[in-house]
Amino acid sequence: MKKIFPATAIGALVLLIIGTFADLRIDQALYMPGNGFSAFFERLAPLIGATVLMIGAALLFWTYRFVRENLAKLVLSGLVYLGSTLLGLALCYKYCHLFGVAYGVIVAILIAAIVYKIPDELKRRYRWAGIVIVAVFLCSMGVLEVAKILWGRVRFRAMQGDLDLFTPWYHPNGKHYLVAAGGVADNIKSFPSGHSLWAGSTLSLCLLALVEPRWKSKEGMVFGLALVYALVVMLSRMMQGAHFLSDVTVGFALPLLALWLARHLLLKQLAQHYPQEYALV
């Protein structure tokens, strides 16, 4: 993992540089309105993202031994669990409506049941992983939502017939193009990509392998699978004309960088409590 994170970050930087000079041309080449491939991932990505958030929240709350814990700590973790689960359900509903809600409720129940059965001797380390997963997701989302408002970048599909609306990713517009883009706020939320962020958040699932003694050597494999999935989602968003290459790259990079930092802090905690296992990881 010491080499995988820097290599992935360098790859993201290369994509951002390419997008800086070729965003418009790339979307013109990839744009396929109404294709089933991108429509499928448009709905899948928020479901998977919500699942990741609910996994982290469940690990944060259901790993406590409730009788022995401090009441304030339980209340706080319970509020985070409830809020994160509701956010996950809202995400599912926004993109998949009643099916999404049904999916979210069933998944939340299954996750809680599985987490509750984690052996007592492993619950603390899984709780730490859950805290990181939730923090990576929520912090990345917070930055993304602010950036969308400040940048106000017009989506490629909203500028058909008027490519003069295009601006490079490093040029914040605020709400300047709201009327020109058709008066719909969603049309000026191209930068960064939320779907790419939700796909990138799946990288944090590698922490489940890190904290499980039997799976520690599989952390890189979990990260790699999540990376392939994220790249597919990023491609699908450009095919739909919802985002440019720079949009999806920055959306992906937000959870990547947050995870990079948070994993370092998690390792320090693990090495402190389990030095024989994690001192050299």
C-alpha cells in the first residue's frame, strides 16, 4: 500500500493535467446521450456510495458493548449512525426512488446484523475503521458541495449548441452561468463530480482488510478492485455529458486524499495498541 497510494495520486494528477487542456474535446468524443451503460452507473454509484457510508456508520455504533460504555459516547455515536444512515437512504431515494429506499433499509439491517456479530476482540479496531470510513465520506462530500456552488461549472450536456459556456476547471464561476445554462441549478454543478466521489469512497473499504488479521495482506487487492470500479463510473459520467475529465478526477481525488491521510492516522493508532501486528505495515 505504500506504493499504491502515491501511484494512484500521480495517476489522478496526470488525468487532471490532460483534462486541463482537453476537457471539451474528450467529452465531445465520448458523449453518448441516452446510453444504457452510463444510465446504469448513474443509479448504481449512489447506491454503492450509500452502502459504504452505512457500513462505516454501523461499525462506528454497533461495535460498542452497550452495557459497559459511557452514555455520552453512545449517544454521540448513535446520532452519527442515525444521521449517516438517513443520509444514505436519502441518497438512495434521490436516484432510485422507492426501490432505493427499500434497498437502503434492507442493506442497513443486514449490515447492522453482520457488524453486531464481529468478535469482541476485534470490535475496537473495526470501530476505528468505521470512524475513518464515515469521516472520509462526509468530509469529502462537504468539500464537494461547497466547490459545486463556488465553481458553477456548466455541464457538457447543458451547453449543446452553445459551447461558449465552457470554462476550464480552474475558473470558478459562482452562479454567473445559471440563467445562460437554462435556469436549472443542476446544470451548473459539473465540478467536481459527486458520482465519482461516491465511487472513490469505496476505496476506504480496504480498511476492513487492514483491521482484520486474516485479511491484512488483501488490502491492496480490495483497493485495486475499488479503483477499477471508480474508473468505470468516471468514464460513464463523461459518456453521459454530466462531467468533464477534470470534474471526475477531482471528485475521485477528494476521498482518495482524505483516505490517504486518515489511513496514516489509523495505522498510528493500530501500531500503538497492536505493535506486533502493525509496527511494520
